[in-house]
Amino acid sequence: MSGTLRNPTIRSGRSFDLGKMNLRQLWIAYLTYPTILLYFALIAVSFGLAVHFFAGWFQTAIAALAVILIYPVVWYLLHRYVLHGHLLYKWRFTAALWKRIHFDHHQDPHLLDVLFGGPATTLPTIGAVTIPVGWLIGGPGSAATAFCAGVIITCIYEFFHCIQHLNYKPRAAWIQRMKARHVLHHFHDEDGNYGITSYVVDRALGTYYVDARSRERSPTVFNLGYDLEQAQRYPWVMRLTGHAPKDRPDGARPGSDPVAQGNRHAA
């Protein structure tokens, strides 16, 4: 049972708790998750279109390389200024969107269902970023290549994001470092380490930090600034959640070390 998904101890409600799963269980959950299967299908379709409208080896390579370079920059900007911004929860019509795309993940960092982005938001974003770039490089063939590359990178991001919350210590030192930085983002100070697989943009823009001693713990690391005062003023996210915003993980005692909590679940 330890290597399957039938073990009830790895579930939290209807979702899987990555903090209680092993690597084999993650692989099974990841490769059978509907969103990931949709991404795989879109990779196949866009690859077929790239072949059908083949723009040439040079244009194809440049389109893929451009997406590889652009993707971490776009992710950083979206993560820092949109997902961690306060504008979306202040509007009734965007509160549910903000709740789903990021607030729920910071409230319960190890839940699989809220870790994966929803296709209704991820795919239009990927398309908006990659297709125009590819089209400018080589028309429809390069546009399909760019979109295909964007979805492939998203799949890689999602898998490593799962690893960062998994009850598993990676063997590779570079993955251990990646995981440790992300744990700090979720359990110490959310205003830093915005990257997932790369922290190059964080380093360039001064938001990278390596340990909890580098800065004081943020009081909003779990609620992203949507505290009880904000919830009373802008109640739509709280109404959807059904309870007040949490300021610590479930089961954590007041005064306990949140980074240690994160490391126990995800290291």
C-alpha cells in the first residue's frame, strides 16, 4: 500500500497531501492527474502542428530557446506582482480567481489539488506569452513550437514544485537547494525566492535569500496579507473559504518554528 494511492493516510479531504507521500506515489499521482494528462495531449498536438507548419531548424530552435529564456522571467513577474499582489482579492469578481490560483496554496502548501494551476488560467497565460513570440520568429510553425515548449516547461515546473512539497529528500544537491529555498518562501518569508526551478531572476532583482537567518519571519507568509482585518474589509475570499484566514499550518502550535514544520513535511 505504501507505493500506491489507495493509502488513506496520504489524503486530506479529496486531495492528496504531498507531505505524507513518497516519490513513487507522486509519480503515480502526477502521471494520472487530469491537468497533466491534458498538458501531455496539448504537447502532442502542438508538436504535430510544429511539424506540419515546419518553419525550419533555425527558427524552431530559436523559438524554443526564446521560451526557455522568457519563461522564468514571466513566472517571476506573475508570481511576485499578481499572485502575491493584493488587487485581486479586493474585487468581488476576481476574489475566487485569486483564492484558487495562489491563496489556497499558501494556506495549505502540501495539498496537491491547489498546487497545480488550473488549465483555465495556465493555458491562456502560456498561449499569450509563447504564441506571439514564436509567430514573430517564424510564423505558425514556430508559434506551435513555442507553445509546445511552454507547456513542456510547465509540466517540468509542476513536477519539481511537487518535489518541493513532497515527504522526500532528493539525492541531488541542486534539487535539495531548490527545495530548501522554496520551503523558505512558504514557511518563512513569502516576499522572496519566487522562482521554482531557477532563482536567477530572484538574484538579479534582490529577492533571493538562502536561510531563515537572512531576514525576519513574515507574519503574512501563510495568508499573503489577507489577514482577518483585510478579510473583514474584503470578505469574498473568506466567504468562499468558509473560515477566517489561517496564520500558521494546520496542526502547528503557536510559537512553533514554521520552517521546521515545512522541513518535517517536505524534506
